[in-house]
Amino acid sequence: MIFLVLIVFYTFVPIIHKTKKMIFELPILNFEKNALEPHISAQTIEFHYGKILRAHLTNLNGLIDGLKIVTADLASIIKEYPDTNGVLFRSAAQVWNHSFYFEQLSPTSKAKAMPEGNLLLAINESFGSFEEFKILFEKAAISLFGSGWAWLSQKKDGNLVITQETNAGNPMRMNCKPLITCDVWEHSYFLDYQCRRVDYIANFWNVFDWSVIEKRFELL
Ligand code: MN
């Protein structure tokens, strides 16, 4: 009898699970909205997290509901969706990218200012030094033409690489594993810095928590 129950359970539970409607939720911020001031204002967080990310999320959930996608996760959509201009790709990637971006931020008093251990070794190995990495990453973020994201990721061969992705781009599409992203869409800094992206990037490090990146690196 117990075997019969188990067979029924393991046969039907995955089906029930797979047909459950997939709804993505707004990630919880690790900080108060005004905690990143003066580097990133409460007004920017309210707008960027509360309006822009929420709008992408609402859009994504609506599309997924409409398309009857029940088994996909965000990373699969980002990696496999054929068209990076497609609205499903854009919504999925913008939700993933923004969640990844906000997760790295922390008030200056709590943020870890320097990487250590294996992450620092990998950075030194790939870029020569931490200082050189920062110069190259800032250069990528500043020089990206138009809207997009600067990334640090790990390639298949284990080396770290800095890339620029326009619009909703994500290095997972090139089989890289993301470690850091910096949103350089104008909406992420315009309220605080107007068109001075250089100042936004310089101040970004003041609220950037390397302990988050160390954890990501250990999980790769
Ligand atoms: Mn953004």
C-alpha cells in the first residue's frame, strides 16, 4: 500500500509542480532606500527599484502568463531565447540584471571595500592587480555607448573577463558566469549626477559590497 502511495505521489507531484503558474517577485533590498546616500539617493532607488525594476517584472509576469511558459527560469530564458530584441528576452534579462545589480549594493559603513582570498587572487591573475581591474572596469562602464551594462564574469577557461553589453545584454549568453554588473542606463544615475556618468561610476564603488562578490565567486 505504501508503495502505491509513493508511486502516485512521485508520478503526480512533479506534474502539479510544473503546471503551477510561474510568478517572479521583486527582490528584497538589503538596505533602506536612503542608506546609499549621498552616492545614490533615495529618489534614485525609489525610481530605479520601485518603478523601473517593478515595471520589467510586471511585464515579464504578464508575458509568461500569456505564453503559458511554466517550466522556464530566468537564466534559461536569458541564455536560450533566440532574439535579444524580443520583448520576453528584454524583460527577463532586465529583471535578472537589476536584481543582480541591487544585490551588490550596501551602505558605505557596511560594504566591504576590497576583495580578499580566492577572488582577489583570480582578479590579480586575470588583470595584473586590483587597481588595474578597477581602471579597466570603469573604462568599460564609462565608454559603453548608449544604454547597457558593464560586467565582470568568469569564462569557461576560468579566467575573469570584463565586457560591455548594450540594452538588456547579459554575458550568460556567451557561456560566462557573471560576478559583477554596473547599470549604466542613464536612469541609474541621472537624478543624482545628470549626464556625469564618470562621477556615478567613481561613487559606485563607495556603496559596492565585495563580500557579495566573494560569495558569488565561491558558488561558481
Ligand atoms: Mn536600470
